[in-house]
Amino acid sequence: MDVELYKCKSPKNRLNKVLEKTVTVSATLYEYTQNRNRLSFQFTVSDVGDFNYIYIPDFKRYYFVESVSLAENGMNVYECECDYLMTYKAIISGLSIKCRGSTKKRINNNVTIDRTESNVLITLHRG
């Protein structure tokens, strides 16, 4: 599968990330795990330089590179965590939310808003 490698220059909690593309490589899926709060997997690629962020077109998802280790075959293994903000950016950008009164309010089963002063935190709940 193809994997696009990037250098991410933005904090994790920013929706519109500043990305600098380094290269697209062919990667082999090594391990894939999924649990309630974290989506992670490992894959191997040959040495491709400095990057901390990836996009996998087959999955249509963006990932932060959390750790790197060496596999038995001598290739690097990257453990990654899904960036839900960039992955679902189009959906999040299209939300129209009005906050009144309460500092924390669940507006439906999938979205919670938490307001402190002028900042609004939107939490998308995954069942």
C-alpha cells in the first residue's frame, strides 16, 4: 500500500495542520490494532528520512507517528495513532454549533461541546 509521509508542524489539537510532504513510499502493513480510544498499527518501510505524520490513501486516514523501532528484518517499524481531526476535517468543518449557558453539553450521541471562555472543544464520540 502507498503511504504519504509528512513533517507536521502543528499541534495535535489543531484542525488545519501545516504539513510538509516528504515522500510517498510503498509500505507493508505489519500489525493493526483497534480499541475504543486509540487506533494504531505498525508498518515497515526502508529508510526515508525525517517525518512525524502520515496519510494512508487506502484507509483515507491521517496518523501521528508515535514511536519507531527496529524490526528483525532490519527495517523500521512505525507505531501510529489516528489524527481524527484531519481524518474527519470535512465533517467537522461543516458543523454549525451554537453554545449557550452550559459549560458542557452533549448535543447528540456523537458530539459533546465543552466551552471555556471563548474556546469551544468539540468531542466526537466513537462507539
